Amino acid sequence: MAQIGYSKKVMEHFMNPRNVGTIENPDGHGKVGNPVCGDLMEMYIKVEDDVITDIKFQTFGCGSAIATSSMVTELAKGMHVDEAMKITRNDVASELDGLPPQKMHCSNLAADALHEAIKDYESKKETTERGTKAQREDGRQGKHRS
Ligand code: FES
């Protein structure tokens, strides 16, 4: 049987994952799963002025999924959401000094969960902005009426 070689960094993040947990009332939440292996990943973000100030994850999956989620949270923390949207599975894998080819989909899951959380943040932001604009317009109309 072929041996799967994990880098020291993968092992280190697997044994000692960063930013594990959840965030109450997150600004964005992403959840993705892989139907083939059945692994599931959830990502929570707090955002201030479009910068990710806090990020946490929960992974119900393999060791690589844990290591890649941990790495993606490290990469994204402190980043502008537009920049974080550009993090790819290859960025995650290369920060971990590589992943075995059969484990690359695990890093896909990590990047996807992050992107879903950012999309959730963007859509919430849009709704709030629309609400504020509507309120402002209402206010203006109110003034006309009085
Ligand atoms: Fe599916 Fe790792 S085996 S995420």
C-alpha cells in the first residue's frame, strides 16, 4: 500500500489546531461538506470595516481537514475580506508545505468554508445597508409629510 506522507506542518496543525470553536452572533457563517468522504466544515467570522478580526472553525473530518482549516484561519485573520476571498486551496496546501494528492480536496473544503462565510457576511451587509438606506429615505419622506 502506498504510504501517505504528511509534512511536519500538517502534523503540527493537526495535533495543535488554531482557532477551534464557534463564534456567537458571527458576522458570517459558512458550512460546506464533501459528499464523497462525508466530512463537514463550519467557519465563523467577525468582521470590522471589512477586515476579519476573529475567525473560528469546527471540522468533523479527517486530519488534513483539521490541519487545513487551522491554516486557513491563520491566513485569513487580519485580512481584508476581498483578499481572503482570493485564498485558494493551493495557498492553504503550500502554507502547509504540501498535501498528498489524495488529500487536496480537504484543503478545498477549508477554502470553500471560508469563502461561504465571507459571502454570508457580504449578503448580511447588503441587507443592512439596504435597510439603512430605506430608513433614511423614510425619514426624508417623513420630513416632507410634516
Ligand atoms: Fe474528506 Fe479530508 S478526507 S476532507
